[in-house]
Amino acid sequence: MTSTVQPSDLEIAQAVRPLPIVEIARRLGLSDDDLDLYGRHKAKIHLDVLERLADRPDGRYIMVTAITPTPLGEGKTTMAIGLSMALNRLGHRAVNTLRQPSLGPTFGVKGGGAGGGRAQVIPMEEFNLHFTGDIHAVAAAHNLLAAMIDNHLFHGNALGIDPYSITWPRVVDMSDRALRNVVIGLGAKEDGRPREASFDIAVASEVMAILALAGSLADLRERLGRIVVAETAEGRPVTAEDLGAAGAMAVLLRDALMPNLAQTLEHTPVIAHAGPFANIAHGNNSVLADRIALKLADYVVTESGFGADCGAEKMVHIKCRASGLVVDLAVLVATVRALKMHGGVGHISPGRPLPRELLEEDVAAVVRGCENLAAHIANLRRFGLPVVVAINRFPADTAAELEAIRAAALEAGAAAAVPSDAHMAGGAGSVELAEAVVAAAGGERRMRFLYPLEASIVEKIETIATQVYGADGVEFEPRARRKIERYTALGYDRLPICMAKTHLSLSHDPSRLGRPRGFRLPVRDIRAAVGAGFLYPLCGEMRTMPGLPKTPAAVRIDLDPRTGKVVGLS
């Protein structure tokens, strides 16, 4: 494949004029009355669409996930958008359902979440910057609850909250390491009670996870009320309902609960909604977005965060349990560069050029790295899902390297392994992938769970650790064991598990690449997100507030004073 110089993602996006969003909606069978417009090119979809379309059969549900990624990511969003555009080219009605980008990564290391090249969501700037304000609504609702906790302490603490038990932080949708650990309430007596506190990034909030999993406005309100923020001195959980905050939080989130309609560069529909973290929360877009899309489309192409051991496992065990939806097929994204890295060649650092050895042919390294590919294929098949491998092709990839991936994927049990040029060619570059997906997704639905909800907390964690990560077992630290006893007594042991671990390895250790063996998974703590409806064990040190790199992406972003257009966004 010859190298071709391509304009930047932003230049490509700005060169395409979006269609009026009402036209995109009408093509889907939505009327103007089904929408709340946010300008000409984006809109919210009313939830009563589900009632009107209740008798319509669901389309096919396609999940796009990935092998263990490099720090740069392997292009899942680009592949997902390219696949959907290609399905539309083949005459199928296909819709992308995606998470909403956070300002933290956009201004930090990773850049925006609109896809890339000729497979993007537009308007790209609006999608990456504020969009329809949902993340701001999440932050407002979250911080309202935080304010009401400290207000309750200030006015006498009638509930008897133990201040040292408070687990509810404040949030901001920005990467700011200086806010990880703070002291609040300094100053005069009327400024509140001093105590240690913290900030998370807004998309790590339990409120965001609730927004993604809620099935209705009533469900949202109920889940918000169940949020546990602290304990009393006697050990009784204190909830948002106890504090009288849940109703006002629901009011702030009422509009945010409606999914957002946008479009791709090829004017195919995108429903983007919610953006929970994939290594702390469940890493998938909203249940409501998928339910609406499945009633409107022949194929819904959704994306799970990070590798299949993170987002895909959580989609099956948490999102599909909450929604009752059943995945038809998994598309597993792989790249030559990532497989070389898993094969022991090259070290990838964000913001630095790729090492030369990753740009030179090395079939042996690719073959060694395909152990990681095989592990993810085996995991997805364990869930009962057919697998199509999408090879995100880069200009330096050689035919021999691509063939090595194809052969390894088929040997591991994939239904097909197909290169995709979505970045360079949009939907036209993913037609072969789309044909493979259609061929593999037409069978009987066989998705299954790896554990029943009736299993104990220990059994659930051990199942994920041994069957998905490949661990020999689990080491529970004393704090985690105390939490297991506590949560079992409170009845939380019937909740699914949302593992919090690194996305850079199948194990808990980001330095262990490929297919790690001979390790035990350490669980240092377990926390409860009762409103969202899961427990999340902490495996290693997990950051819920990222920091900015030495040279943040923000330094490149500006306005062209002549045109008023955004420049430098990626």
C-alpha cells in the first residue's frame, strides 16, 4: 500500500458541509416532532419514540471492540464509523451509536473522539467541544449532591454522617491533577466544615454511569436516589435520597437523558449518548441510544471502550444485563503496530514519533504478538459471539504482515479477518469488512454470561480474572475482604462486577504485554456504585482524574481570527 499525504482530521471534517439534521432524521423515519434541535446539525431524540416503535423488530447489534491497545489507541471509533458507512453503501440501514467525548482527553493526550480521517462524526468541533451539554449536566447534578452533603454537615448533620466515610467527590470535565486531593471548607466558620476531599473527571462520575444505564426517566430518578455517598457512625449507608438531592439531580438530567443525533462525513446517522470511562466504569454508550437505534436500523454498530477485556466484557455483563439487549457479533480491531508491540518490538509513547522498528516489516514480531489477538478472540467466543477481525491498515503495513494477522485470527476461531482503509477511504474502504459482518451476523443469537448474579462477589471476580484475563487466581487484600463482607451483608452481592484495571494489558500490570501467564490478580479495594448498579474492584492504582502531558493538545487549539473557525483540534 503506497503512502498518501492526507489533510488533518479537522481539515477533512470542515471540508464537508453537514446536511440539516432534520434530513438525517427523516431518512431514519423520525419526524420533526421527534426532535429537539440544537442548531441545524445536531438534535436530541425524544424518548417517546420507543413507545411509537415498540412493535418494530430490532436490527442486528454489532459491537466494535479491540485487542489490548497501545497508548495511542487502535482506531475503534474510526473502524466503527467506517463499518456503518459501508453497510449503508451496501443498501442496509445502519446507525452508529457512540460515546460522547470528554474535554479532558480532547485537550490532553488522546485528542477528540469523533473518529479520524474520512470516517468521522461531524460537525467535528461541536461533537468534541460541549456538543449538547450532556457532560456539563452530569457535572452539575454530581456537584449539586456534593454541595448538599457539605451543606448537611454545616447545618447540624441530622443524619449522623461520619465525615471520614464520605466517598462522593466533586467533578470537572478537565484533566487537572492538582485537584486529585484537596481540602475544602477553609476560611471562616460560615465557609463550611474543613475536610479532605477530591475531584474526579466528570465522565468518571457514577452519575454518568447512571445516565448510560437508565432505561427511562423513572429509572433514572430511582437510580439517582440509590447513590450511596457516605455512612453514619453506626454504619448505615447514606444515599442521595436521604439527603433530598435525587429529585433536583433528575431535573438537571432530564434533557441529558435524551440521546443525541448527529451524522458522519457520508451523512449516515450517528446517535451519540453518554461517555462513562472504560477502565473505571463500564465504558459504553447509553442503553437508550441503542434501544432507539435498534428500532430504526437494520444494523446498529456500537463501540466498547478500550480492549475487549474492558469495554466488551462490561458491555455483556453490565449493559446487556441492564437493557436485556443481545449482541449479535463482535468486531475486534487490531493493528500491525500494536501486535508488533505485543511481540516485543518498539515502545510507543504519546506525543512522540513511532519507533522506526514499528515501521519496518517484521512478520515474526506480528506472529508473536498475535497471542494477544488470539486471547481476545477466545474471550469473545466464550461469550458466545461470532468474531470478525478488522485490521486497521496503516501505510507502512506490508502484505505479509496483514496475511500473518489473517491466518492467526482464523486459526484462533474468527469468522473472518479483513483489512479496512476507513481512515483513508471512508465507507468505500470498509466494504469488504461490512460484507464479512453481514455474512457472520446472520445466525442465531447465542450471547451468554460467564457468571450468574447469584454467584458470590468472590466467585464473580475470580471468573473474570481467570476466564477473561488469564490469571491463575485472585489475591484479595484485607481492605477488599472487609468490603466483600460488608457489601454481602447489605445485599450488594447480587450486583454485577465492573473491574477497574489498566487497559494496556490483559493483566493488572501495564508492562505485561502479549498474553500474560503465571500471575494472580491483586484486588486492593472494592467500591459500590449502587445507583449505577455494580461493584467495582480496584486492581492496582487507578486514576479517576487524569493529568495533562507536558505539551497538552490544548496548546495547538485556537480560533482563526479571520474566519472564526477552530484550528488545531485533532
